[in-house]
Amino acid sequence: PNHRDGRAWRAPHESRAAPEPGDGPRLGSKAIRSAGPRTSTSRGPAYPLHMPGTGSRILVRYSGDLTTKARATRQRFTNQLTRNLKEALGDARRSASIRRTRDRIVIEAGEAIDPEPLRRVQGVQSISQAERREWSTLQDLVDAGLELFGTAVRGRRFAVRARRVGDRSRIALDARELERALGAELAKHAAGVDLTHPELTVHIEVLAGEAFLFSENLPGP
């Protein structure tokens, strides 16, 4: 049967997960004022996904109500946001490339990127330092998650959050099925599952043909 996306994998008798942290405040006609510094959405230190030699990749989520705007308005907003993000990169912009989808901006550079200036750019909902993997089957994503997080979950309680992003007609995958499959593999190495206060949260955002995996979600201004 079909299931609603965005629900976490759970072991038998586990309670329902809290709402996904990526679904945070949205930017309306007025700017959202910062309520002070906020950090990782998981309890405990986030597992760093930046791997030596691969440069740095930042996944940017922009204000959630933007996708409801007229195409011309959306285009103007994303053009300006892209320019502001490039400026915020500082010296890293010399080696950086920025590409846009309807729902995300992906920044890649040949050197480490400081996320703090990027998360302060107006119009950013949240950012994550992520690893990118191409996929064609659910098993591709399970293998990627196990590769990146199999060691990180050892001795820790974890949760898995998966969601489809973009045109879902082009993403032949059920997010809950992915959460269950990856969760079952990671559970073999972990201290257990904790959907309320996990020490490590494994996030996967699945787009058509590619996916981004990360453990930290830093809110914008």
C-alpha cells in the first residue's frame, strides 16, 4: 500500500517520530527574524560528512512558500539568492559551482566551505553539508547510507528520515520504504533506534536520479 512520505523508520512498538526538522518556518512577504543561534536538529554531535579530498558540498533549502509564487517572481528571487550566496562564499567562490533545481540550490567547491555565512543569507530556510550519490534503485540508496553512516551509528541510537524532493512522478520510490530498508541495515551496527531524541539522525533527500545524505540541518536567519 502507498504511504505518506516523510515518516521515519521505526522498530516494532516504537512511537511516532517528531515532525521532520526540514519543514521549518517559511518566509512570507515579511522577513523572519532570527530567534538566536540554533544548531543541529539531533541530540548529540552531528557526524561530519565532509570527506577529505572531495571538496565541500552544501545543500541549500530556500523559503518554502517560494514554489507557490509565479514563475517570474520565483526566477527573480532565486537569481538574487544565488548572487547573495556566491558573495557569502568569500574566497571559496573561486572554486565553487552553484546549480539550482526548483526546490534546492547545490553549492560545490574544491575547498572547505564555511557554512555560517551561508546560513545567514536572507531567503535561506536551512542548509546542510551533504554527500551526493546517484541512484536508480532503492538498494543504491541503502548501500550509500550504510557506506556513510555504518560506522557513525556504532554505539549510538539513531533515526532515519527520508523525503522525496521535486517532481515526485519522476521519483519511483517510497520514502517510508527507504527509511525501513536503511534503518534495518543500520540497526545491525547501532545501539538501537530512538525516533524522539536520536543521537544521530540520518537524512536522505531523494531527487530524480540523485540523492543527498547528511546528518545536520542548520536553520537560516
